Amino acid sequence: MTFSRRDFLKAGLAGSLAAGAGGLLSACGTGNTIKAFTTSDAGKPRRGGTLRAGLSGGSTADTLDPLNAITNVDFSRIDNLYEPLIGLTPQAQPVFVLAEELTPNAKATEWTLRIKQGITFHNGKDLTVDDVIYTFQQILNPKAPASAAAGLASIDAKAMTKLDSYTVKIPCSTPFATLSQALAIPGYSDIIPVGYDVTAPVGTGPFRLKSFSPGTQSVFVRNDNYWQTGLPYLDGIVITDYSDETSQVNALLAGQVDVVNLLSEDVISEVQGEGKNVLVSAGGGWNPFTMRVDTGTFSDVRIRQAMRLVVDRQQMLDLVFGGFGTLGNDLFGIWAPEYDHSLPQREQDIDQAKSLLKAAGAEGLHVQLITSDIAQGTVLAAQVLAQQAAAAGITVSVNDVTVNDFYGTNYLKWQFAQDYWFYNFYLPQVSLATLPTASFNETHWNNPRYNSLYSQAIATVDTSLRAELAHEMQQIEYDEGGYIIPFFPPVIDGYGTNVGGLVPSKIGLSLNAYDFKGVWLA
């Protein structure tokens, strides 16, 4: 018997979902017969038209700053205005974008970077390594470090040496064998011109900014001088922020928008039934539950482990995404070569969870979980967790706040909350999330052994030895960490039959990872 998201919400709000009580949690199944991909009728690529995107996950905290993106919709703008040195293919593999060559010396203490020639910014300025040096110096500015600063901390930005207009030496204070991975983090190290002004932003991307209203709408026009021949196909893009899935789907079905992002499994049949298309990607993104480990309830590792053990991961995946997606094991970076697939899959164990709670003196635990509609399935997953935790005598009060409030002054301070991440390689993701210097250390994790292993890993040229170090890090996270990662969610997008060029992506971002230069309208 298959239950939908709406069934869950209807029953769950009535309190009938307690595990083992004959409610929805004890009855869900995996019988998924949904057609996950519908071929577009858009024909061959053609020029012209304005793509109308109805996107959720944005807020008044939206930004155009390519070095400090926060909300989901930020990446939809950044990925079209700017470009990185190295990007990711739809298969989550690194690929040169603005870079032409990136070569280390034998010990990875120095890298030689050569960028492509003939590329200009939107204001007509030629791209040179002066802009690369400026970008690195902005990221690593000690007075105002950008989001990628922890991951690029080995670079001595002040000592970068310009060899010619397109070649630069990048010295490192310690060996930095994973620089190419670190530069492939989507949306945090895109190249900006010398003297960049975020209020009048220019990049090298396929589209130029026309207007921007945070949390409301962004308008872009074609970059007629774009360096990739024949691209983009579109004349422009209009990105409109939507606060919920219902309004998104209604807009798509009414023909008010051409594409929508972050849909739940529950609306696939509705969208397809009205003649629209659905694209489901097995993304490597992750929507974790975050437990703050430095203070309060979750400073006790036994309580953290108990919370991990109350989760029935397959059941949660079935209820939230109809079985689409991949089971998680409380570790990130699933496509990374260093990901440890040998660790035992964590299963629900209510008896062990109760035992841990009793040992911690936390029987009858009450906790508040902060959730918001920041990404696909987050609110529903929070409700499922609350129901599953009840079997261990844990009361989880779910507080569904607005996206604006979620990303407000308490962001990264919540005791128990959720978040979303797209795919990154394992070690660059560590630099963003689980180092004491990380910009988004939402669990406030600081393990000296773990930190030391990270420093050793990024300095290790031998990939096999680096993987061994990363596996030891993951064992520590598996045993003690502050994340609950029950699954890697699918990315479900809806689009009109007039839209061509959308392909499945493993990155975990919607709609070609928001790369619209190869999209066209029939």
C-alpha cells in the first residue's frame, strides 16, 4: 500500500502515525510505479525566448555575491552570472571551465594555473590572472573571509605570482594535493573582476543581470559576447521566488512559468497528468538533521547516537520521496572517491536508542526541531522523524518557521534543525561544514583528531593513503558526529514540453545545476 505526502500530512497532524500503532509509518511501502523521466517535445536547440523559472528555497537573505551564497535560489543566479576555474559535470566529475591547466609540483606545495584566453566580463574587461589573484585574495581576506576560505586556507594568496596575463603560480603554506577538488565546489569560488562591486555585479557567465529583488524576482539577459560559441540559446531568464510547492505547481500547470524546482514525489503524477514533464535525478546533495554538539542536549554523544538510531531511513525515504533517492549513513560526499562504503548501514534500533537515553539520563527526552521549506522534503522529513522518535519515548516538537526566519539571526545557532547541501567532494565539504573554521559549521563540531586527519589528507598526494585518512575521519563522524543524514534526496524538477536541454544531474542542484546556457525553448 502506497501513501502520498498529503496522506502523511493529513494523518500525521491528527496524531495517527505512531510507529507500531497501525498508522502510516507502519503501513508504507516502496511500490513506486511513477515514470521518472519524460522526454521533452522541444526538438533541436534553437535561439530565442525567455525562460521563466519558478523556484523555491529563497528568502530576503538572497544574494548576488558568488563568494557567499546561502539560499538555494542564490545558486540559480550565481551559476548564470559567473563561472569558476573548475566546475562539475552532470556526473559530478571535475571539468575545466575558465582554467586551461592546473598542475602541481611533486609535493603539491605549488601549483601552476593557466586560464583560457579570449574571455571577457560583462563590462567588456578581459579576463586575466589579475582577476584570479583578486578573487583568491577576497576569499582569503582575514578581515572578512568568504565561505570557501577554510577550504583554501593552504594558499598563500599574498605570494601568488603572475607569470603572464594568463598564467599564475599559486604557492601553498602546506602541501595542498586537493586544490582541484576544492576549486570545484559549486558557487563559492567563481571568478570576479578586480574592483568587483556586488551592487553592480559582472561576471563571465552566459547571462547578464538586469534586475534583482531579493526574495522576489531576478531578471537576466543574454550575454552576447559569451565565450562559448553558439551559447546561450535563450534571450533571457526570469527567476521568480515561490514560497511553497503548491503555488509553484499551479504556476507551471497554468503556463505562468516554464520550469519549477525542488518538487516532492507526491506531485509527480499531477504534473505529468496535466501534460507537463518531470525530471528526477539521483542527486548527491543531502538534507541533514543538525545536532549542535558543543552545548545543551546534544553535547552528549549517547543522545546523538540515540537520535540516529530512531530513524528508519528506508521508511523515511519511501514516505518523503516515494522510494526515489539513496539511503544515507550519516556521512556526506557519496560520489567522492574517499567515501567509505564499507561502514555498516545504520538501521533503526529502538531498544539500543532507549538504552543509550537511559545511560545518559535522558529518558522521556523532549526536543524542539526547527524546520523550514528550504529544500525538497525537509518539512515532511522532520514530521516523519518526530513520529519515528516517539517509539523511543522521545518527544520531538516540530517548529516550522519561514525561510526568512530560518536564515535569520539564529541560522547556524539552532540546537536541533535541518539544512540542505548540494554535492561536494568529501574533503572540500569538510572544509565548509565540519572544521572549527568552516563557514557553515552548523553542528559546532570540533574534534582535534579529525582536524589533524583533515590537514594530513589534503596534504597527501598519494590517493590511496588520502582515502585511508578520509576513512578514519568518516569513522569518527559515524561514531560521534552531529549530523543525521538519512538519505541523499532525489532532485525532482517540473518543466513544460516547450523546454529542451535539461538532463539528469548527480550534483544535487535542480535544473542542470541551474546551468541554463544549454537550455532552449521551442
